[in-house]
Amino acid sequence: MIIFKPCIHKCGKFKRYNMKKILLIVSTILLLFLFSCTENRAYRIEGKLTNLEDQTIYVVFESEDRSLVDTVVCEKPGQFKLEQLQEDFSQATLFFENKTSWFTVYLEPGVKIIVSGDVHYPILLQAKNGKLNNELSDVRKKMAPLLKEQADLFAGLDRSNGMNSMGGNELASRLQNVNHQLSEDALAYIRANPGEQASVVLIQTFFTDPDDTRKLDELLITLDPQLKDFYITKELEQYSIRAKRTALGAEAPNFTVKNIYGETVRLESLHDKYVLLTFTAPWCEMCQTDDLYLDEIDSLYSKDDLQQILISLDDDMEGVRRLLKNDSIQWNLVTDSAGQAAMLIDLYNVSALPRCFLIDDEGKIILKTEDGVEVKQALKKIIDSD
């Protein structure tokens, strides 16, 4: 028996050594597996952009019920890499040049999306990889000449200070023709591809008119039933409901909010007066009160005839108070404090700024416009004739 003791002792050491080695190998494999799973779930976006001046890019990851904001700084001019490990996002919108332009990509877990192109033409950027991104990139390539002309015409209108300036009418007329042709091209694709998700995105891009949902409703019906549960299809159905809620002649949706002075603003309490509800933002050049003739309108009509309510996407309430301290007009202004402006923008289906809603003394919406001159003319016709 004594002869075998050394062997037993050695075998015991050998067994313990092997167990430690096996545990180490298993742990390593497990870590590699978990890392691989995380890698497979990650959302990746790479950029190869030209003419980018501001090298900081803001990215908003979105799902049906939440969003997450991230920031990335380019490693080299126009080049960046971004990874998001949180799950269940469906799309990401990249904001360039201090958030003045943007581009949306559609996410798939583990798929590296490469965004490339000239940021002077964000609508022409290409997103490679992922079925929906590839489909949309092919559509953009076919529409490229018209999309480029559209962008150039918008830029020309900005330089000429709008449609009413010298040369502006000609640019606006050409833009109308280009927009019509783009809509026709989009319509042809949608009708030829009713089962493709790209068709839903094209409906969202070209046929979401907040003043007339007839074309939107018509196209949604033509889509393949398999797209019924696609999240953008659901968004468009809700958009149509909201648009009808603020159609001309509809009763203006009621709301209760606090203005910058802490006073309660309740729309239903103003039903015996005309109300001008104006949505603005501090970064929007066209949103200034003098550009919209709101100062002049305030001087022309008493509070008994017309109540003005301004909704501003500005969450610095104290800063706004200081800015308006020396203003001769005490504006009834609601900021985005506690998400008030965002809530009202959703309630009134506001898709562009500025946006003015004129509500009559029975609480009905009688005008929707971004043009202060049109508001002035409507008020003159309605109130001055009473």
C-alpha cells in the first residue's frame, strides 16, 4: 500500500491542477461568448463624410417608446465610429453642423452601417448595409439629380430672403415643379413595391401634409398587410389622426399649461375671443415676433378681441424672462419647461416652425400658416369687419 501513496498524492495534484485549468478555460470561453453576444447585439454606425465643418455629431437613437441622445467627435475630418450597446432601437438620426441638418439610418443589431457623402446635401447621403438602408440608398441614387436641384433651390430661396423677393418667385416656381416630380417618382416606387419598408419611408417623406391627409390615407391602404405592424406605418396612422384633429374647421384641442410668469393658460377659458397660437423656436430665424408681424398684430387688437399665445421650444425659462424684461409687450409665452412645448407640438401636429393657428371665438381652427402676412390679412377680414 505504501508503494502507491506517492502515486495517489501525485494524481491528486494532477487532478486539482486540471480542474483549475478547466475552470479557467470555461470562464474564458464564457466571457468570449458573452462578448460575442454583446457584439452581435450592438448597433454600429461609421461615417465617411465630406465638407463637414463642425466635427461634433449628435445622434438620437429612437424606438417606439423611448429615445437616447449620444455625441461623437470625428477622429479625422468627417470620419467617426459610434457603437450603441443598448437594445431595441429601430432608427438613429444624425445631426450635423450644429444641428442644422440631419440624416436618418435604420438600425439592425450587429450590422455596421456606413454613412457617406457630402453634408452640403444631407438628403443625398448614402447609408450602406441593412436591408432598408440599402433600398433607400438605391431610391436616392435614382432621384439624385432632382434631390440635388431641390436642395440648391432651397438654398437659393434662403439667400434671396424668401419667395417674395426679387428672383424668389422664379425659384419657388421651379421648386414646386421639382417637388411635384419627386412626389411622382416616389409614388411610382410605392405602387410598384407595396410590400417594401422603403415605400413606407417614402410615404412619410413625401406625403405627410398636415393640412390634407387624403393622399396619406389612400397610400396606407395600398400597402401590403404585412407592413401593418411596421413601426413607421403605425406612426403614420397616428399622424393622420392628429392631422385630422387640427384640420380647418375642427375644434382646437384644449390644453392647460403655465406661462413663463407662472400663470395658468387654459384654452377653453378663451372661447369667447379669437386666439392666435404661434409655435416658435429661438434658433428659427423666421420665428421672430417682428418677422411674423406679431408685434404689429398686438398693437392693432385689444386683448378683448384677440389673445396671443406663443409656444417656444426653449427650456431656459429664466433666460427668456430676462430677455423679455425690457420688451414693451408682455408676451403670453409658454416655454418647454416640463415638456410643455413638446406636448403642445404633438397635440397640434406641428411638423415645421414657425406655425400659426388662428382659432375663432367658438374654439374652431380657421387658419393654419407660417406666414405672418396671411395672419394679418385674415384678422383684418374677420375682426375689422365685425
